[in-house]
Amino acid sequence: MASFKPVYTANATVTGGRAGGGKTDDGKLDVKLDIPEALGGKGGDGTNPEQLFAIGWAACFEGAIGAVAGDTDVSDVSIDATVEIGKGGSGLSLQATLAVTLPGVDDETAKKIVHDAHQGCPYSKATRGNVPTTLTANGQPVEA
């Protein structure tokens, strides 16, 4: 791996695992965590790691879209991120879908922007080859 030079560092502490809580060292995020009923928990009003991951990936991906869009107006982009946890192979694993809507952008341009964003997004890089990911742009499939 090439030389890594951090430009930002996030620090968070979780206690109690999926049924506990987590907070950042700067106090800007303090969340209650609950295990979803589908995973054997009681549900509850807390969030879970999959929801947090979906939000984080979508936000990062939108930044990557802005970085690769050039002169194309992507100011109205929206991303529906789905992160699923399920059984497969040896235990639990994840799969994801990023459905990107780029209003006013023709389908071919939108597909290129989403493809290029997926190449540069740090979350996409971190999951590539490990988390099966489906991408769409304006409802059209994009090669991941």
C-alpha cells in the first residue's frame, strides 16, 4: 500500500455492542443501539450498525459523485442505500445496493458518473471484492 497520510480522523466509542450505545469523541454523535427483531433482538428505538453504514456510505458516495461529475449539475442527487445482513457462506455477511438518482442527467452520463464515483469512493474501495454491491443510476444498472 502506498504511503497513507490521514487528512481527517474520526474517533468513536461503543459500549454494549449492538444493544448498547456509541458516541464520538467530539460529542456530535451519541446514539442508542438496538438489535433489530429480525436479528433476534427486541427492536426498540435505537439504530443499528447497518443503518449507520448505509448512511455513511451514501454520504461518502455523494461526495465522490461531486468529485467526478465535472461540469454536470449533480446538485439534486439522491442516494437510496440499502445494506443487508444475512446468512451465507460461513456466518453472517453483508450485501449492499446504492440506487442513485440524478435528476436532469441523461442515463448514459449518470451511469458513467456513478461508475466513476464507485471507483473513487473510500467506502466503495473498502468494501470492493468483499461486499456484493449493486449500483443503479436513474434506475439503470451500473457495472460495479
